[in-house]
Amino acid sequence: MLMNMQEVSDMPRKSHACDRFPSMKALWGLLFGIVFASASACPTGCHCTEKSGMTVVQCMSQNLEKIPSDLPSDTVALILTSNRITKIPNHAFKELNYLQELDLSNNDIETVDVAAFQGVTDSLLVLDLANNRIHSVPKEAFDRLKAKINLSNNPWHCECVLQEVLRELRLDPESVNDVVCHTAVQEEYAGRSVIQVLDSGINFCNFHHKTTDVAMFVTMFGWFTMVIGYVIYYVRHNQEDARRHLEYLKSLPSSSQMTKDFDTISTVL
């Protein structure tokens, strides 16, 4: 009888403990749901699909003016072609640790910030920046980037910085001849393929140094001319003052004439 009473006394505690499990499971399920939703939420106007457990985000021709900030963290491919994006800001993709393909072709991009691709340098395999409005980029923008890059059909300004950037990049072989000098430090190279110009032995960095040397020489010559001009003016001005002073002295009566005049006056008196 005692055992039966003990069993009866234990029954409410057991049933109460069991009642807790459904609520705990529901709570964990809710938390997992929130995390999963935040990882897989698709930006407005974009289409997201699953590929090998990762997300492919396509935002083509949506008139986007900037890169979406609410991209899924498991994005493996991001297609932003044919929009109106004008800038790739610093840390634009820093949360996308699995990003392998990035297509920003056919936009209005003019500016690529120094740390634009920071955070995806190790994962990114393909980068398409073709058909934009990029004329120059900072040397650090593509630092340590191993991706195959398409830079064709941009209005590039061919000078030392661009040469140093291209030296470190892995350009798409099919598009390399379409990376053309829109302008250049020497006009004769405008309209020519950057790679062909560099392969011919041209070194834009030498032109940069020569331009700097010429500018420095012109500046120094200008200062030298100014100093010489001032010295000439100063000498001439002093000569003019000396001449006027001499004429003034000449106009004064001499001491002998003053003595004769004094004797004449004494005689008369």
C-alpha cells in the first residue's frame, strides 16, 4: 500500500515534467525558424533559389540603385546585372562568406571603394564588372582577390595605377582584349587594348614619373623667374631713386658759390 501511495505521489511530478517538453520543443523550433528565415530571406524584387544547400540570388533588371543590404548569409551566387547601381561601397559583401559568383555587369558603376570586396576575397571565384562606367580603381580594391574578373567595356583611363592593378589580377581570357584605354596619360594610346599596349613594352608608370618631373621643373622655373623678376625690379627701382637723389644734389648750390654770395653781401653792407 505504501508503494502504491508513493507511485501516486510521483505521478503528478512525472506528468508535470512531461508537460514541459512540448513547450521547450516549440520554443527551440521557433528559434530555429527565426534563424533559418533570417538566413534565407530574399530581398524585395529578387528571386532566390536553392543550389546544393546554398542560395542563388537573382536581381536582374530591377532598377536597383544600390546593392541590397538584406542578402541571405548563405548566398553562393549574386546576380545584379542590368540595374542602375553606381557604386560598390566598402564592405558591401562582408556578411556573404560563401559568395562564389558576383555579376555586376551592365550597371552604371563609376566608383569602387578601397574595401569593396573585403570579406569575400577568399571565397569569390567569378567577378563580372563589364559594361559599366569605371575609369579607375584604387590599387587596394582588388587586393588578394583570386577570382576570374571581367573588366571589359569600361571607360578606363590608362595610367600607372591601372597598370599596377592589372598586374595583380586574373583577367577573364575571353574579355581581356575588350579592356580598352578610353583615355591615357599619352593620347596616342587612347582607343587601344590595355593589354596590347602593355605587351608592347609601354610602361605607364614611367610616363607618370616623367609627368611629375616636368611639373616640378615647370614649378621651379616659375619660382626662379619670379625671383629674377623681383631682383631686376628692385635694382631698377633703386637705380631710379639714386638718379633722382643725384639730380636733387646737383640742383643744390655748391659751397663755393654760397661763400662768394656771402662775401658779396658783406661788402655791400
